Amino acid sequence: TTTVATLTVTASPSSSAPPTLTPWKPCRPYYLQDLRNLAVQARRTVSLAPDAINNLKYDPANPQFNFTIKTVQEWGITNVNAHPFHLHISPFQLVNQVPTGGPANWFALGDWQDTLASGNATNQGGIIVDLTYPSPCCFNPSIRFRTEFVGKVIVHCHILTHEDAGAMALTKSIGTGGVTAAMISTSLSFVCPP
């Protein structure tokens, strides 16, 4: 082997604490606007089980959830401690109860997700994160989302064997005037916090 470089690191004689960083407040695309203070048009409960959602097995002919586009939907998710919840197409915002554990602030109120992990460990981007819940029986988070997609979308348990056994449901969003990328002006495409 050949030594290419040698790096010597010594502590500074006046080592002080690193500066406190201001929390980062990113500009968000228009479809990720904070929904926590907006009026909710519909509330639903989604109860996950190993083979069903709301005690109903998947039925491709009959949507279990129907809603109008551009309305704020709030869904209470039950049994997520044993079943990771995944909603296609529309990201959702965490509005109450988040799992703790893993890196600091791994989940936080107001975060946007597409899957809400369950159990005591989850693989997030190739990193195994231990998650804990306030109480396994009572971790019932609420999520909010607003979609502009018109059509049918799947929601399901993200454990493949549960999904295959029927733990998924069809949603149907109706309406006209869904937004396309071509309709968004640059000035309206991002919302920046003050």
C-alpha cells in the first residue's frame, strides 16, 4: 500500500461550543402548504388490520373513501403501531402524535410523509431507525392531505403480505380543475414561511 496523505487534527486551544443554528424553515411547493390551521372538510377513520382496512377487504370495484379534490381531508389512523400506513399520490401532513426514538426529531408535527412507519424499527432510506410510541395500544395519529388528482388511488398497509391479504382500499377523488404543472406560475409555485 502507498500512503497518499496524512491528516493531523489537533484541538483548538480555545474550544468553544458550536453556534446554535436557527431552525431551518424551507420554502415548500404549493401542494405542501401547512394544513394544520385550515378548515377540515372531511374526517375519516382508517383502521388497519392484517387483512383489511375498516374491516373491509380490498374491492377494486368499490372505493372505500370518496372525496372532492382541493378539500382538506383529515384521517385518523388506528393500529399503525403494527401496520405501516401508505397513501399513494398525495403526501400527507402529521397533525398529532408522532413516533419518537431514532435520530432527534425524526418525525415532527407538521412533517410531510408518504408512509407512516410502524413497529419498533423501520428502514428509512437505508437507515434502520428504532421507533417508539406513547403507548402501543393508543398510538392513533391524525394526518391531513389535500389532493388535486382526479381519479382512483390506493391506500394500504405497507407490509406486503398484509396488503396481499386484503389490507388495502381504493379511494376516489372527484372534481374538475385539478392543477397541472403547466398551470402554476413561478410566483405561486412555492410558499415561503416568514
